[in-house]
Amino acid sequence: NLVTKEEGIKNAVSGMPLKSAKVIVVVDCQTTFLRYFTIPKMSDKEATEAIKWQIKEKVSMPLEELVVDYKLQEIDDAGVTKYKVELAALPANIVESVVGLLAGAAIEPASLLQPPLALEKLSGRLGLKEDESVAIVDIGCNFTGISVIRNKALVFTRKINSGGAAITKALTQPVISIEEKVELSLADAEMLKVKYGIPKEVSAEPLAGKIAQPQFVSLLRPATE
């Protein structure tokens, strides 16, 4: 049976001690912004104004339509003391929508995070060695996020306009050989994608009796490279 979004959230968190828990919500959409840059060391008031100017230059939405947060870290740049700025911004209408949706499920979030920042906070559980770097690829439906973590800190993040839906669509393209023509349905393409992913080794055995592995890999390549 179909349920409302609020009911779905309630069902998902049923049994959790939400009243005593600190709820952190990860929010992702096409127009989230995460930027890193440096500014000269200055007073808090001056830094706030400088960051406003940076937002106007680096973010494609008007400042009044955004919910903005930032963190300052004092760094030494060739003997000059500067601030490294970690700037996060979300469209205000998205924030209002998410907070309103959670309120309907009786949930009050302590904070909202973008996926790369959530991964940064979880990186301590990866068991990384000192100076070791790791790239985390988060393939969503329409977008793919790439985050590089080094020394438990986020040092690089990018969002690519391609995801699982594009991979499934690519798998439905017809493959014509001398023997036959193979054309997967959307349902079969989705099933094979979920079940087999990107095969590490390719053999002549067909996948689920639907398509030869070399053909499957050849269809995957344009959507994943």
C-alpha cells in the first residue's frame, strides 16, 4: 500500500529513541553548494562580509535564497596567516521542505549536512593510516558524488550529472551481432545492474541468461567512464 512521505519516515525510524537522540539529516539536491577557499586573516565582522562577496562570486543563486553556514580554520600559507573557509549552502526552499517533512514525522533535526561533509565525519571509521587518501564514489539516481578524504579531512569533492538512471538506460541500448540482436528491457537492465554491478572479470557466460558479459560491459562503459 502507498503511504505518505511522513508515514514512510515514521515507519523507517520506528523503535528508535528519537526524543533522546541527536538527529543529523543528510540533504542532497542538484543545487547544493560546498566550496573551499582562503581569505586573509581579519576580524569576524570583516570575515563575514568577505565571505558574502565570495558567495556572490562562487554560488549561482542569490544570497537571500540560501541558507549558509561556514567554518574558519587558521592556516599558515608561506609564512602568511590566512583563514581557510569551508562554505556550505543549501537553497532555503529545500531546507524548509525537509524540515517541514521531518516535523510531520515528529522529528526535529539537530543539523543538516551535505553528503561529502557526512562522509568526512564518518571517515574516522575507515581505519585510514596517516597521510593515506581514499576516494569515495557515491552513485545516486541522477548524480554521482566523488569525495576524496585525506587525514580524515575532505580535500576534494565534485558532483557529476550522471548516475544509476543513466547506467540503466545505457544497458537498454540494442546490441547487434551476426548471431542475434539483444535489447534489454528497463526492468531487466535494472535487475542486472543491481545484481552484477561492474564485473571485475569478464567471461563468456551470459548474465542471468539475458546478455553476454562482453556485451554487458560494452554497454556499461559509456555511462561509467
